[in-house]
Amino acid sequence: MVYSSSSVLNLNNLCFSPETGTTLCEKLADCYRQFAEIAVAKDSIIKQTVFISALSNSEYYQSKEKLFACAKIFFDELPPTSIIAQYPDNGSLILEIAYIEGLNPDELFRKQNDNSSWLVFQRGDLKMIFAAGLSKSSENGNIKEQSLDAFKLLQDILMEEKMEFSDIIRQWNYIEQITGIDINNNSTSQHYQIFNDVRSKFYQLASFDHGYPAATGIGMEFGGISIDIIAAKSANNKSIFGLKSPVQLDAYSYSKEVLAENNTMSDFCRTTPKFERAKILVTPENTLIFISGTAAIVGQASITQNVEQQTEMTIHNIMSLISPENLQKHGIISSEKANIDHLRVYVKYRNDMQQVKNICLKHFPHIPIAVAVADICRPELLVEIEGQAVIN
């Protein structure tokens, strides 16, 4: 099954579920078969994400290697790719593809260094970078080491493109066992807090005059740390800015009482998550809103109700965020409403997946929705939703 959506710069999102196949590679190949039936050029793909199930780190890395080999059969040149160990709602594999419709051949450039590859999009004075799967790609190493490695890979790309961390407009942070605890010398350190503190360490190198990126920090079963990003730079410095929530406190303003422990670092410790509730990119054609991973949080407090109530609260938070009233407060006045055109839904427990999906389909019946099992950044939270919205 395939769904599609359209957004800023004609940046489209597709979501595929395999219709045939026994092995993961056969299922991915079937998703590519479905994509090939659509009148879209492979060269216009700027990012793909594959969600799979795995029972161990060893199985995950073996599956990852096989899936990359399968993808290379389909693509002449592999686009930025992430393979994420999050159990998909169909129990096997989900493929998400993002592509730019109407792309001119001279607008997209493929770049690489010794460790990573990425894409550069240039249209007028707007430059964008797409990178995915930034990871050490090893079963060894603790969360701190793997976080440092992933951010160093990201830093090298930004430096190559003469950009800074403050130019990132959308970041996905996949964290193995996100609420897991490392114990060293009788002290505990939470994986997500370690990641946040490493992020703060790198982010201090830039001045975030136009806000932090929109971001998702989400758990995965295996795979260490993996980062995807979209960065953008424009001569018009007023075209990119953060969007504050009327319901939720800025994550970077959280008090210490909602932060976990990290005793693995002395220079940066127990720092806040550095992201905006959404990030806005204004172009001459339209306005794109990158919606961060959102949960049932009011102020800085979790709303610890059942999964149905948490899902409804999460959707309410998103709709309040992109409401005409809130957008007007940020200087966006339009006769058109912001329309959500793509959602990704993370559910803590597999048994809750269908109920959460049904609620989302009730609110958003005509857009692509990918659903996967993932641990959320706080133990009491049961669901997290992210997406994109557009004002034409």
C-alpha cells in the first residue's frame, strides 16, 4: 500500500508497506516496485527511512547490511538512508521516501567524504542539506561514545558545506534503549540524558539566533545512536525560525526536576533537550512547518493518562501549535490554514498500535501515517507523534 503527500518546495513524502515477499530484502524490493509504478524519478529522492523489527544488535546489523545491498540494486546512487530498529505496525517493514517534485537536474548535488554521504539542494538563495544514518555503525561502544561519533560525523558535513549546527532545521535522533540506564562506579546515567548532554556540547559551538532545530528524540531497540538531518540556509534570515507552543513549555527551558541523571560527563551534565516545538521555512511558494516529536505534555509535566487520552492530548498539542492564532503570533498571517500532510507515530507498546492508529486516522483520514513501536523519552509516556504541515 502507498500513500503520498505534497509540501514545501514540492517536497513529497511517500509511505510504502510491502504487499509480497518473505525476507526483508524481498519486502523492501516490493516497496521499490510500488515506487517504480509512480511517475517519480529516482534521482529526485532526497531521503529514505526503513523501519524493521530485530531481536538483537547482531540481527539488526546483519539486516542493515542486507537491506543496504538490496537498496543499491534499485538505486544508481543510494540516497541518504536510515534503517531503524522500530517494530512497524505491519510486523515486517515500512519504507518512507521523501523526494522533491519538479526537481531540475542542476539543483541537487551528491557529496561525500571518507565517512558519510549527503545531498545538497540549491534553488535561488536557498541551500539545503539532507543527511541520514549518521552513526558509528558498530555493535561496540557505549551511548556516550556513539553520541559523540554521530555528532562528529554531522559536524564534518556541516563544516564541509560551510554551515553550523544552528543551520539545522530538522533533526531525528534515534537512541538505543532511550530510557535505559548505564551503571558506572555506583552511579546511574540515562541514555537520553547522555545524548542530550552530548548534543548540548556540540550545540554550544553555534549561536542559535533563529531557534533550535525541530527534532525528535526517540528510542529504538538496537543500533546505538543514529542521526538524520535537514539543514537550510537562506539570504533572507527571516525565512527560517522556531515556532513556540501555546500549550507546552520550550524543551530547552525545562527545569532540572524533569531531567534524568548523567554521571558520565563532567563538563556538560543534565542539560535540557535543545529543540523547538516546530521549525518554519518560508519560501516564495509556500510555508513548511516541521513538527517536532510531540507527546502528552502540558507545560513541562507529562499527562499520565491511558493511551487513548495521551494520543488525543498529543494531537491537541500539535493542532494548537499550528493553529492560525498561534501562527499569527509568530507573524504568519494567511487565509489558508496549515494542513498536515505527513505523520509518523511512535507507540510504546505493541498492543496499543491499532488503537493509536485508529485515533490518528479519525483525525487525519487522507494523509500518510507510519506507525512503529518505540520507547518514548519519558517512561510514563505512551505515544509520540511528529509530522509536517504546509501553508500554500
